[in-house]
Amino acid sequence: ICALLFASLYILCHFIITHFKKHADFAGVHDDEDAAVNRIALGLCTFTLAVALGAVLLLPFSIISNEVLLSFPHNYYIQWLNGSLVHGLWNLIFLFSNLSLVFLMPFAYFFTESEGFAGSKKGIMARVYETSVVLLLLTLLVLGMVWVASAIVSNDAASRQSLYDLWEYYLPYLYSCISLFGVLLLLLCTPFGLSTMFTVTGKLLVKPRLLEDLDEQLSCTRLEEAAVSRRI
């Protein structure tokens, strides 16, 4: 069930990305190596978008599945909508979200920008080696910054030794910080988006003329007609 749900989201996200992508970046590539790199980056971005869409739809899916089970408690065909499935989906979404955030998205970006180390043979593997080295250096830089920030905030030996607790502390902390940044960006951009939407809608729609005085319009029309008659 999880595989079917993710496959459906992956296909949907693939159509979305291929609809909005720039054709000059993908369709206009004549080199086989660049075309392969673009296809790999497209697959990684599609996977990340599918995980993000699954994270957005996970809470509505949980609520709807709970309501369906409460409405039809003895139906055999919907017993697969149980708590075990929802719990497993939550764990998978959390795992793939961290994987996409820490590895897949930076790898896709650096992979498209890589050309291979100087003096090495050209090819896909040379780009993979360069991307892996750059991603490793970036990971060490981010972990070092987080470790230094943690040591500055709580100046004790336990905070300095917490670097070894990578999976239980740093990845959830980094995930929470980036999620908080995304929420703040959403709160900042939503009012501007709504104001722009209402401005564009007001320009497109025709305002109703319900409070206009028809007698005044008729008198103005008669005056204009009389003025035109005098000129003639």
C-alpha cells in the first residue's frame, strides 16, 4: 500500500515538474552526458517533491481514514486503513524527508553544476565523485556550525560531546529549524500573495453598476445630444 501510494505521488509530481520546467534546460541538451545528468536530477527532484506532497497529505489522510473506519467499523474491504498503516507512513515520511533534505536536494544541485575533477576522466562517475566530495564537505561544515552553536548556547562538556548523537539529535534539530524557516516564509509571503490575488481579480472582474442614477445618465446623454445638434 505504501509503495502504491508513493508511486501515485511520484507519477503526479513527475507530470507537475515536466509541465513547469524550462524546456531549454532539458530538451535542448544535445550531449548525452548532460542529458543523463539532467534526467538523474529530474528524478531526484521528483522524488523530493513526492515526499513533500506526501508530508502535506499525510494529516488529511490520517483524519479521513479514521473517519472512514469509524463510519464502517465492520467492513472487510477498508480494514487496511488502520493505525499501523498511518504509523508506518509517518515513519517513512520522516525518514525520506530527512534523506531528501540532507542528501538528495543538495546532491541534485551539485550534480548538475559539477564537471569532474581536473585531470580526471570525463563521465558520469567523475561528476558523482566531485558531487560526493562537495556534499561531504558541506555536511561537515553544517555539522560543525551546529556543534559550535550548541556549544556556545550551552557551555558544557555534554553539549560538545553530543556530536556523536547524530541521528537522535542533529538531524531532527536541523529538520525542525528548516521547517520553522519554511513556516515563517509562508506566513511572510501569504499576505502579499493574497493581496496580489485580489488585485488581479479586481482588475479582471467587471464591477456591478447597481448604485448608479439612471436619470442623471439620461440627462447627461440629452445634453450631449443637444450639444452635438448645435454643432451640426
